[in-house]
Amino acid sequence: MSRSNNGRRVAIVHGLRTPFVKCGTLFRNLSSLDLGKISAVELLNRTEINPKDIDKVFIGSVIPSVGTPNLAREIALGSGVPATVPAFTVTSACASASQAFTSAVDSILSGDSDIVLAGGADSVHDSPYLGGRGQRSRIYESAKGINLIEKAMPLFKMGAGESGFTLPLLPERYAGHTLGESAEKLARRYQIRRDEQDSFAVRSHTLASRAQAEGIFEDEIIHTFVPPDFTDIVSADNCVRYDVSVEALSDLPPLFDKEFGTVTDGNSAPLTDGASVILLMSEDKARALGYKPVAYVRSYAYAAVDPSDELLMGPAYSTPAALDRAGIGLDEVDLVEIHEPFSSQAISYVRALDSKAFAREKLGRTQPVGEIDMDKLNISGGSIAIGHTLGATGARIIMTLAYRMFKRKGNFGLVSLASAGGLGVSIVLEKE
């Protein structure tokens, strides 16, 4: 898919994101819309693209807001994109921003668009609260009242059991267990010890803290002013730890299996608030406007597996498909950027690709996909250190990979991301 049948190729021109900030902290007064606009406006300003030239906008989001039912449209309009430009919000759990990105790719490859904004945004603090059915009925009756008495009476009838609110916690209804419980299953299936998971987490923090110290993320991060005073500036992801160690992580209690579990807060990705937006163009349009793309899209593939059995293993299926479509093998990939929801998931993914049994029994292949060189994997750290903004991580890892590729030798890069619901997405990028 490096080029479509009409000879078009998709270029990644530039991408920007807010820092990923631990949910409910520094960005607690910023909504998903606020964060998305910050990223989109800064991207438009830095690239000096004329908003009138943008053909479409795709934004991923996981946490819904009744105030902005089409978040992409609100971000587009709030960023100066003309009202005549269509904008679409897409949701696919953790793969939402990846879905927005590949939707943009498809739009350009088809010839329907030349210039597209794609990305994602989410704020956990912006999450709606859910009431029980009885509570919702009472509130609805109150809202229909035409005077104070009619509005108050339904609320007086509300029972004690109807008074509580809950947060929507992204349930895995079909799987029958949570993502964390699935991570525990993977640890047992692939015999991943607790110390291996903690070591992988330390690696993520070490590489991310080194990248921060060296200014590696400066190409992609927006220094963000924090309301309401706008005097404090957030300039870096605030979950990255410089002083983490395996010994310190070993003291943390298991989260999901209290007696025998190995998955903890320390070897899981923290939830964060933030936004990521990428500017994509057809190759010809980018060159005509004088832009030097940081990377091109070679191929992509999605996969879906039974979430009751392999909830977090979708990328192990989408990766070989994406590589086949790109016409390359894993040994030809120079950098790999994967989402790290849990250490056990990331390690399981790496082991599955190099497993003859997995290739034969799950993929129907005679040979494994291949071994990932750890010196090429998440070289600036991953989600365990940087954090996981549900609707924006997919775009974050794409732009991180594109920028790393732009400054290093080699031509091919691979993105892979596991998503709730048993979904997986893999994308191959190329420099030339």
C-alpha cells in the first residue's frame, strides 16, 4: 500500500501533541476539546498551512462528552478550519487515534482529499457521570417541569439508593474480564515473571527520562499554559520517573489478582489527559507546497481476535498482515514503536512474533514472524512511562516513530497497538 492504484502516496508532514499528564492533575481544568484545540492550533501555526486548504478532519476519542457529541467538528471549528470542511469523530477504544489516522490515509489514497488533520484527544476529568435508571428518570422529570414545584417534586421522591453517581469504566462486556485481568492471563500463558515485567517498566522509564533530558521530545511536544491563571507551563510528560528501580517496583501490590498476581501500578501504563494531532498530505501536494515530510505511510492492517481468550493480542495478528502488505519482513524494520498498556502484554507480543507455535497454530504460517531487536523497540520509552491518553495514544506513537525515523539511519518503521475489544492495528512507515 505504499502507493494506491492511482499512484498516490501519503506523507506525514508534521505532528504535535500536548504533554501527556496524569489524569486529574495539571490538566484537570482542560476538557478534551480544549486539549484538542491546543494541539490543532499549534500545528496549523507551526506548519503555516492555510486552514482553507484542509479537506477533512478526523479525531479519535474514547471518553464521550455530551457537550461535544462531535469532538472533531468542534476542534476543527475552534482551530480556524472553515465551517465547510467535514470533520468526523471516530472511536475504537485505545485504537481511536490510529483509526482516525488510517481514515485520513484512506481519504488521501482514494483521491478524495489532499490535506487532512488526524489525531485524538481525551480528558478523564471530562468524563460524564452515570446515574441509575431510577435516578435518570427522576432528573428527566425534573427537567420537564415548568415551575419550581414541578422541578423539585421528582427530586424529593428520589430514594437513597438512587442518589449515587458512577464513572463509565470502559467495561469488557463480551470478554467477561478486565484488561488488567487479561494482562495477568498473558503473564501466565507466556510465563512472564514479575521481575521481568518490572524490568520492562524500568526500561520504559529509563529510556523516556533519557529522551526528556536530551530534548528528544521537543519536536512533538507543545509547551502548554495551564488555566485558570495561565502562568504555569507544562513542558513534559509528568508520569516519567527518573529514579525508578526494579527493587522499588517489587514492593507494589498486585492490582487484579491480589494473591498470585504480577500486574501492578508500576508495570502498567498510567491513564493521562492529552491530545495528539498529525498533518497528512498526498506526496504531490506536500512537495508542491514545499514541505519535507518526516515519513510516508507504507501500509497498515487491523486484526480482531476473540476477547475472551486473547483480549490484548490483536497486534500479534495485525503485524504480519501489515508487513506482508508492505512487502517487507520484520528483519527489514529499523525501528519499532508499540503501545505498552502492560509490561506483560508488550512482552507477550514480542514473544508471540518469534514463536513457531504461535505462527503455526494462530497464524497458519510455517515460520515465525521474527524476533524484534530490543535495541530498536521503543527507543524513547513507551506508554508505561509516558502514559496512556485513551483517545490520543495511537497518534502519539505514530508521530514519535516518524520523528525518530527522520533523525536515524534506516528506512522502515513499525507501529503496533493493542486495543480493548480484542482489536489490534499495525502501521508500516517509510522514509523514502
